Amino acid sequence: MRGALSSLVLFLLFVSSQAALRIVDLSGEWSVTDRRGHNLKGHVPGSIYTDLFAAGIIQDPYYRFNEDQYAWVANRTWIYSTSFQVGDELSSAKVKLELPRVLMYGEIVINGHYIGATNNSFIPFSFGVKSLLKTGQNDIQISLRPHVRYGDQLRKIYNSSFPVSSPWKTLYRLPGFSYGWDFAPSFPGQGIVKPVRLVAYDVAKISYLNVIVTKSSGETWKVQLLAYVNGVSGAKGVLNATLPEFNLSLSQDLTLTNGENVFTFEFSVESPQLWWPLGYGSQPLYNTTIRLSDEGGNFQEEKTKKIGFRTIVLNNDAQGNGNLFIFQVNGVNIMGRGSNYCPSDMFQERITSIVVDRTIQSAAAANMNMLRVWGGGYYPDEDFYEACDRYGILVWLDFMLSDSPYPGDQWFISEMQKEVTHVAKEITSHASLALWSGNNEIEQVINFFFGYDGPIGWDYKKLMIQVIYPILQQHSYNVEYRTSSPSNGFKSMEPLVPWWGPVNTDTRGDYHWYGAPNTDCDDVSTYRHPRFMSEYGWQSIDSFETMKNVTGEEDWNRDSLLMSYPHRQKANNYNANFKSLAETLWGLRDDTGRQDETSFRHWIYLSQLSQAYCVKAQSEHYRRGKGMESNTGGYMFWQLNAPWQGPTWGSLEYGGRWKMLHYFAKKFNAPVTVSSFQNPQRGWDFWLSVEKNEIVSGHFVFEMWSYEGERVKEWKVPGVSWNYMTKYITSYQPDSTVEASKFFLRYGFKGENETEAFGTDFISLTRLKNVPLFDPQITIGSPQQVDATTVRFIIQSERPAFYVFLSSPQDGYWSDNGFLLTPQTPFTVYFYGFKETQAEDVRPSVLSLYDTR
């Protein structure tokens, strides 16, 4: 009896001594060397370009021609090393080295022993290192090899006949835009861009918490928690799962095996508040938590995910000679309105949670309810999806495959299986996740260049159907899947049979289209009538306040070498497109040879105005498509954000300032908005779009103004009342007494009480380039401090002022911009600083179309 008691005491002592997860953070300052004599301080998280910049070895990589000057950086092997202390961690059963993201091929040595290499920048790596560690000081070295050399080696393995556009683009797992795109420079730097740590444990560590929410029946929902736990063989423990807001909890006793263990908990929840996209309702989120303890009840680790209760279905019902493409959330058809999300910087470590939240908040402020994560960048971090959950923005996620065929051999398939599994486990829990897409634009490449019935086509179908889809069915079965963007969708889901064939059609699937003319971008007769338009757009240049940081005075001309292709301008012929568009719409002053701030500001203004005007015209066309035969389900222009300063397609500048397009998007994406277009048969048609779950009643108001500033006529079209509807309202055909070059028409939609204005716009009866504009004499009143980051101004003019645009040396955005001022009508605007802003520091400057004449 005494011996048994002693054994029990020893066992309990052993159990109670099992410590919680122990972490040694290896982030911070590291040493960086190469074989050419460089020796500098580096940083983890960080990358070689930003480390060289911080050390003063190179200038700002984005400044002027430095992209070309620093191409040598990517062709070196950079060795990151540091020392660290290990103590009690060595007593743990397992010690792992965790590297969440390395760019890209990194050979790892600890205490002189090679332990392995990273070869995929999209997945985390973990190595068992206990046997290589010692008490006291330890050394780690990570050698980051040049991507090009690694790609060349892979190219030899795959045979030179494989149709890739470069030896690196498709043969390994690096963000596609790293070597440049039509909006991005080439900075394929190496780096350790996420925190590195040692993790020691005796029982287990939680690697993933995946929560799948489905509706059972009526108001009953099923919440399934899947805990993925890396265990120590034979270890025992307890796993608790809780939904605290519903007072629900479950537990399981664990006997663990070595490696990954999966434990499932199912809860039934009654009548939760529903999660809705922005503009359709609120975004309530609920906590789910997994807590791991050892068998003695000692805490080891916990993970928490926030979830929302919603159903999301992609309605592909047959219609006419094709199929619909409409997202249904909680049974309601949603008009997708948004943009395409790209990396906000070439250097991932700079994309902080603050940057991410500011970007998503700006999208929400522009009334976007959907973002497509483009497949040429990288998978956003958790903070991106959390922000989309909070703001009510649906996420359409491409896998990081773009624009070229990819191999179908076992090595590449194995890499993709790991990658898809990781991403699905990591983000399926998010309420905002609406659609998985296999890739960006590869399907149209396969169809156009190779066909589906040859080796390249077979590899493509294998990857999309036999590799990616089954993994999603296992780990993310509540989220729909499409093989590509654009694609035609599926003939059937069980069995899974795609509509292989030409993509970018008006009858089914989503569409990418850049075919609008560079001279008549508002001629809607040239536009497509898609089921869903997921890419289209125009470029513009970032503001002078943004561009001055990366240019010199010698660059402040629209035809300067820096502003031309292939330097700052990354889209060939697009500067010529700028000029022809600006000349057609607004008239273009001859600034040949001028090289000064004023003319450069005017050119930037015209580029932003042209982009805003054209994207607005096209977006309104697709929004009207909901009320037409095409029954268009949504639109997302290209693109939301940009990774550097320059001519880009973004509505947000590098750093987060709003271009004129973003202010326009706030209006054309609004839940209730008006639009118009020129109809050859009856003058101008006026439409109203309502995307609200409540009845909206009101009437159209029209005002005819002279360009001198006299309101000569006004009238109403009464009696409009509906919800979830887009519809033609009325037309206006000028009679022979109205001289087009002398008058413009201002219109809007007002509520029945006459005080609530849902949308206001104007049309010029001829191109504004044909109108002799008058000096509007704009004045801006004294600033008034509203709070720590907000300043109010009152602005007015003596004559009509078209496309009035305010700027400030302070970083932030305005409540409105690019607007029309009618004479002697005070207009209030607010400046919202990205940080605390004193009223006297805003110092607004103003431009209108008149200033560019």
C-alpha cells in the first residue's frame, strides 16, 4: 500500500510539473552578411531591402530609379544569424523552431547542424530541434538563397520546354508580383518576414482552430470546432471548447499520438443574431475558444476565433442561355460592390495591423461590401480577415496562382496540398469568407494558348479539381469554390463538372474586361453586360504629397523619364492612354517642357479625375445591370490599394490617402444612389438603385444651371418607393432652346421629408472641354477642431466649380472630394487625420477643373 501511495505521489508530482507552453522569441536584431563583404544589423521580422536601407547601405528602394540600381540585392545569398539563450525549455518533451513565413528558400543551421530548408513563402515551417540545443547560448543561421538561382535549378528538373514566362514565376512558391506587375516594381528580396520562435511543450500545442458554422433548420445552427493539436506520444490532457456568449461548453480527455491530432466539438445554437454584409445589417461576432490543459488541469495553451452566423450561397440558377452569378447572404440577394485587394507594400513586414485596418476601414467608408484577394500577391494575415468580419466586407479569395500554367508533378502537387490545407484551416472560421477561387486568370490562359485536352490542360484540371477542391470539401465545406477568376462556374456540383471553354462571356461566370475605349469611357454602348464583373479599371497617379517623397524636381513633368515606361509607369502605352483620355474629356493644356510643381499637380489631378470619371461610368453601368436582362450580381474594380508610389490602378494611394476615385466610389457604391447615361433614343436616362432591407420613398429632383452660375429651372419626378431594386426612373431630352455648351443639369434623389438626400450628381450636356469655364473664386473658411483627428471646413464659390479637390500636407482623407460647388452655397467638409491633427496643420489647398485650363 505504501509503495502504491509513493508511486501515486511521484506521478502527481510529474503531472503537476508539466509546464505550460514555453516560448523563446527569436525576433529582434540579427546579424546579416553576404559573401561580398556586407555586414550589417538586420531585423526579424524584416527583409533584406529594408535592412540595407535602415543600415544606410542603400537609399529608399522606392526613390527615383533605385528599383534598377538595386537589382543586385536579389542576386546575393544573405545570411541572417543570431544567438539565443535556452534554459528550462530543454526539459520539455518537444522543442520546435517555428518560422511562419520566409521569403523563400532558406537553409537553416543551428549550432553548426543543418536542420532543413524553407521552400514555400505561403506556408509556415516547423522543425524539431531539441536534440541540437544546449543549455546556455545557442546559435542559429538562416541562409537566404537568390530566388533566380533556385528557380534555374527547378527549371532544369522540369525540362526547358515547360511553358513559363520566366524561370521563377511558376516553379516555386513566391508572390507572383515580386518580380513586378503592371502596377508594381521588381523587388524579389529575401527575408524572414514574420516572428521566429522556439516553442517547448510536454503535452501538445494547438496548431489550428477551424470553426465551421452551418444552419441546421429554422433558427438552429450547428457550430463545429475542429482543434488541430500537435501532440507528444502518450501524453494525456484535457481539451475544453466554449462558446461563452451562449454559455455552452464541452470537454474531451485526450490521449495523444505523435504529430497532428484532430478533435471535434459540435454545438447547437438557437436564434443567434445574424451577420450581414455592410449595408444589409449588423456584424455581430461571437467568441469560440479551445483551451488545452494537462491531465492535472494545468493550463497549457488556448486559441480563440470569432465567428458570425450567416449562410452564403452563390446562386448559379439557369437564366436565359446561361447562369446567374449572385451571392445570397441569409437568403437575400446581395449586390457585390467593391474592389480587388493587393499587397499594400512590396515589403511584407511593413504591412502592419494599423495599415491593414486603415485599408479595410477605407473600403467600408467607400460603401464596399466585397473584396477579392488577388492571386498574384500573398494570403493576407489574420488581421485582414478580422477587419473584414468587423466591417462587413465579403472576401473572395484567390489561391496564389496567377496568369501562367503550373506543373502537375507530384512535388508541386504536394506543395499545393500543404498550402491549401494550411490556408483552409487558418481562415475558414471567418464570417466574411464568401468564395474560394483556384487562381487568377489561368483558365483564360489555358483556353487561349494551350487548350484543355493537352498536357498543360490536363495538369490544370488535375490541380483545380483533384487537388484543391477535395481539400476544401474536407476543411471548408461551407464556403463555395470556383476554379478560377474569371471562370464559367460548374455544370453540376455533384459530381463536380466545370463549364470548360472560353471564359469572359456575358452568359455565365465572372468577367475581367479592360476593353473600354481610351477616348469615350462613358459610352455605355461599348460596355459588356456580365453576370458579375470582377476586374476592370483605369490608372491614375498618386497625389503630389505622396509622389514628392520618391521624385526629384527634374521628374515633375508628365513626359519625364522617371514617369515613363518601364520606370514609374509599369503599364506599357498607358501614358499615351492618359493623354488621349484627358484630351477627350477635359482638354489638355500644352505643358511640353514644363517641369514645376504646379503643372505636375495639375497633371496628377487630371489623371485622378479621368480614372474616377471612367470607373464611375463603368461601375454605374454594372450596377444598373441588376435591373436589366443580364441581372448583374456585382462588380469589383481593379484595384483597391497599391504597393508603392506611382501610376497605379488603385483607388487608395500608397500610404492610404484617398484618390478621387475612392471618393466617387463612396457615392456609386452607396446603398441608395442615382446614375445616368446618354441614351441615343431619348437623351439622358436616370436610374435609382436601392440596396436596403427597408422601403425607401422619395422623388428625383432636377436643377438646370448655367455655367455662369444661374439656376434657370427645377422640377421633380415624384412617387418612388421600394427596396432591393434597381430601376429606370425617367429621361431628359433637351429641347432646341437649350444650348448644350451653356447649361448643366444637377440631379439627385431626396426622401419624402425633403431633408434626406440619398444621392446627388450632375451631367454636362456636352463635353466639359467644350465649355468656357469661369473662375469659380473658391474660398475656404477657417478650420474648426472637432476632435483630436478631425477638422471641419466650410468651402464655397462664386461660380460653379467642377470636380473640386482638396489636399493637405497631413496624411488623412476628407469626408467628400471631387465634388460640384454651386454658387454661394456653403459646403461643409471634414478632414480625418490618420493621427492626431491640429486644425492649423491641415492647410488645405484646392483645385478645380478651371485651374487646369
